[in-house]
Amino acid sequence: MIPELGHFALVLALAIALVQAIAPLIGAQRNEPSLIALAKPAALAQFAFVAFAFACLTWSYIVSDFSVLNVVENSHSAKPLLYKISGVWGNHEGSLLLWILVLSLFGAAIAGFGNNLPPALRARVLAVQAMIGIGFLLFILLTSNPFLRVDPAPLDGNDLNPVLQDPGLAFHPPFLYLGYVGFSVTFAFAVAALIEGRVDPAWARWVRPWALAAWCALTLGIALGSWWAYYELGWGGFWPFSLSRSVCLAPSWCARAC
């Protein structure tokens, strides 16, 4: 039942994202305060539903629910709790859900802590952020559902890739995603400013803290990945930025790159 609730929460998040992407833009264009104000609760609600879906998948990993295909393919009942949890994002479907979670988190952060922004600008920023979320939500629901069931359920799972069972890889992806996805906020600010026709020093002051937060998280994420690659993969001290998320590249390519 919990996986089905998680899947349904993603459907509701998509519906809310559609409202968030359309209504505030119309409100900002027509100067209708009621539609402009809709952006904030929509962003918070979208994050709440995505967080609930992520919690449902995490719970399935913690209790070793092997009726869920994603858990079967990436977990095992004998794994330590840390690697059961990190198994949530140690695969395509789960990492995509983490990506959407961070995306909605930044939208909720703008809604909750962006009171210094002009209401029309904040509404446009949240609308653009929701448009990005719509794309990822459609992708996960249509092609990469992490809540698919398997019947009959096996007695145990296939385990997580041993290379990924490491503290560096447990914390590397969340921080990396906070950085990568966090820069979507700067994109949303830029598009909102272009729609309004104003890019001035005030706009730069508003966007600076979000860009710095994303940059710091990205730096920490790459540092953790570098540390892991140094002692786990034996790639030496050189860690190309473009390879920071590529743990399955062909060894011959890696040799040429390094």
C-alpha cells in the first residue's frame, strides 16, 4: 500500500506543478494578487507530496519490501541501514526521484524564504521552477516509475553494487544534486527577469544567495566524490568535473581522460 501512496503522491505533485506553472504567470501578467499568491502554497504543497513519495520509497528500502522491483534490484535484507537508505538513490529511478525532491525543495525554499522578493517576480520564478518540475515528473511517471511491483516477491534482493556501498557514495549524490539542481533557481530567476524585462543590481542581490548556496553544495559534493574515487577506484588525485557522476564509464576511456 505504501508504494501505491508514493506513486499517487507523485501524480498529485504533477497536478500541483501544472497549476503552479500557469496560474502565477497569468496573475503576474494581469496583476491579479489572488493568482500571484497561489504560487507560494502550490510550491510548498508540491514539495510536501514529493517528499512524501521519497519517504515511501525510503521506507520500502528500510523494511526490505521486496515486492517493489526497485528494492529487489538494489537492496538486500542483510545490508547495514546506511546502505539500505543510500540504495534509494543508487539507481536510475531512485536518483531521479531524489533530483525531483531537491528541485521541489528549492521551490519551497523560495516560497518560504523569498519574502524580500517582489510578489510578481517571485510568482514568475516559482512558475518557471514548476515548469522544470513538470518535465521531470512526467519523465519519472511515464518511463521511470520507482514504485513498480514484482509478483511473486522474491525472498531477498540482488544487493547494491559493492562499489557504491561506501560512506563517500552515501553522501556524495545528495550534496551533488543540491548543487546541480540548485542552479535551476538561478535559471528560474534569469527567465523571470527576462519576462519582466528587468535585470538590474537589485535582481543580482536577490539571486546571489541562491547561487552561492548551490555552488557550496556542488563543491562539497564533488569533493566527496573525489575522495571516494581516490581510494575506491584508484583513479589518482585527478578528478575531472565532467566525470563527477560517471561511475560506470569504460576503463579505457577513463585512462585516456586521466
